[in-house]
Amino acid sequence: MKREQIRRVVVISSPRKPVGQDIAEAVAAWLRREKLEVIEDFQGDIDLTAIEADLAISIGGDGTVLTTARRMREKPIPTMGVNVGKLGFLAEFSDAEVRDWIAGRKELPTRIVPRMFLKCTVNTGDKAEVRYALNDASVQQGLMTRLLRIDMWVDGSHAIEYRCDGLIVATPVGSTAYSLSVGGPIVTPDLNAFIVAPIAPHTLTNRPVVAGHRQVLKFAFRSAANEMALVFDGHEKIRLEADSTFQIEAAEQTFPLVSHGNRSFYYLLRQKLGWGEKPHYTEEH
């Protein structure tokens, strides 16, 4: 993405991160100083699907990027994440890098990488709701967990009955998040696939499976708990009932994430998640 191609920018931050708000105000001021048109969304109350812009700058952390993606849904804007949080796997830029880039003091090699977006349709009784996620959709329970029996169909054909405490359906972006913590594989983002990973499976043969992104996955409950919800990216949820079903497929639109041109996916794995590090031995005394 070339700096000279940018004319209109929406600056987004989370009201739950005060330091992010301060940086967002500074970024907006830097942009205006360079004669760029700026739309401020510091409280999360603007309809991002109605915005026309060349670039979105999401300031906060990975969670802010995930929320921004869900709010954009089927009309995404190329989004650059500025990290003021803990990890910075999706929000990989610093405010100093962005400031120098905006002012033209330093080159910032960037590229737009399309990331697979998950679309979920939840049916309960005669009610249907549609949600989007960049990381994952997960079936979770309340404090008192019990065994769930969840049927999965793939393209209309019955595949398996999961017996587990919950279930995660992740995108490649989400393969390094919740899915990874329950034993799911790391999938490079360019593959476009679903990872279906049971949480605490009650049989050893219930292992994570990778399904093609053109396949449609449908789920229904053979047994249910009193407190169940389908959670999207760990931030947004829909309450589930015993008769609920949900269908997951790849959204027609991908999410255009702005990434550093000189940082590979494997670089981020090493730097952010410590992938491939040697064990830390203590010296004997």
C-alpha cells in the first residue's frame, strides 16, 4: 500500500483502552497535518459498513482488530493494526512506525493480505441470526460444564458425533488462538480452511480436523446444557438452546489486513509465540 494512494482514513480505537484512545487522537492529528481526510471512531458507534475510505487504522491490540473486522462484515476496508496491547499478532505495527510513515520520514513496507472470514448462521426455533468472525466461532458452556453431544454435517453428509465439553471452528487466522490451545494445528493463512477442534473430547479418536473452505459445516445438538453460547472471536455471543443449529461457511468477502512487507507469518510465530525456541535450561550449581 503506497502512502500517496491514501486520501481518506478512518481511525478506530476501543473505549476500553484509554492509552489507545490517546494514541488514536494523536494519529488523527498526524493524518490531518498531512492534509488527509479523517473519520474518527473512538467509541465504536459508527456503522463501518457505510464508510468509504482508503485505509482503516485500528488502535488497541488484536482484539480491537477482530472487533473492527466483525463490524465491517461484508464491506471491509484495508485495516492496519497498531498495537498497544500484549501480543500484537494481527496488530503488528507500532505508533512510532505509523507516525514516521504518515509524515514521510521513513518508508514502511506494507502489503494487503486477504484473510478468510467466517460466516455463521444460527437458527433457534423460527429465529435466524448471522454473525461473522475472523478468528473463530466456539460453543462454550457456563460454570457447570457437562458432556455435549454435537452432530456435524459436511456438505449435507453426516460426518461425526462429537462428545465433548465444547467445540471450536477456527479460520487459519484463528489457528494460532483458542484452537491452538486445545491442540489444533497451526495453519498458514493463505491456505483458506476450517479447523474443527473439540474442547476436552471424551474419546481419544475425537481429534481436530481441517476442512476445505468451500465446504459448508452444519452442527446440531443431541444433548444440551443449561448455559450454552456460540462465541465469536471471544467477544460476541449468541445464546444457544437445545433445538439450536448453526451453519458455518466462508464469507464471500475476505478481510484485507495490512501487514508489514518484510515480516513473514513465520517471523510472527517466532517473535510473538516463541515458536521453535530452544528449551530454557538452568545451570547446575
